[in-house]
Amino acid sequence: MGVNAKLFWILSAFFTLLAVVYTVWTLLYGAQDVAQDPGAGGTTGAVIEWAGSLGLLLAGAASALIAFFVGNVHRSQGGELPEDRIDAEIDDGEAEQGFFSPWSWWPVTLAGALALLFLGIAVGFWVAFIAAGFVVIALVGWVFEYYRGNFAH
């Protein structure tokens, strides 16, 4: 996790530097346009392009937030991930990802019900009411899949 925190700090510095460069660049470019044609836009000076500048600053802030969180988690847990060790093997990072039923149709049913729900919200709200019932049925079916039938626990 230490490597991840360092990478996000570098990314945060990059986005912040890029925001400053972008803001200065747009100011200089806007001043050049005003100098060439002062009566075109009705503006008397350069204007900051806020969408790009603020977007890059927020990307830097988000990267800093992630870096701070990952660094604090790494510091509080005190452990080392295999990615942090130079002598680590690929198998060291292999962990249990969970149990998934290869024969289960409930995820597909839930995806279809959610698609119908979102379609109902977009097209006709009455369809969303019908789809909400399908969503509940699919969720209950998926959660309680191993409580009935051949694979009951």
C-alpha cells in the first residue's frame, strides 16, 4: 500500500501542476485574443476558463484524498502487501475472491430487472413500479439461493 500512496501523491502533484499550467495558458491565450481583436467579445481582459481549471484542481484534490487514505490505512495496519516487496512472487498476492455460483441465473435476472427499472424511470414511471417487484424477487432469489433445493446448507 505504500507504493500506492506514493503513486497517488505523485498523481495529485501532477494534476495540481497541470491545473496551474492550464490556468496560466488560458489566461495568456485569452489575453492574446483580446489584444488581436479588442472589440470582438466585449471583454477588456483575459478570462479564466473555469471548467478545465476547476476540474484539474478537483482531480488533484481527489488524488490527494485517496493518497492520504491509503497512506493512513497502510500506517495503521502496519503490514506489507506483496506489491510492496521486491522479492514477492505472483502467488503471494493470490487470495480468495469469494464464492460465485457458475450455474446461477439470479444475477442475470437482477440485471434485467434493474435495466427494466431504469427504463421505467426514463420512459414511463408506471413501468418502474412493475420492475421494482422484479428487482425484489431477483434479490431475494439470489440471496436465498442456497437455502432451498439440491444445494441447501
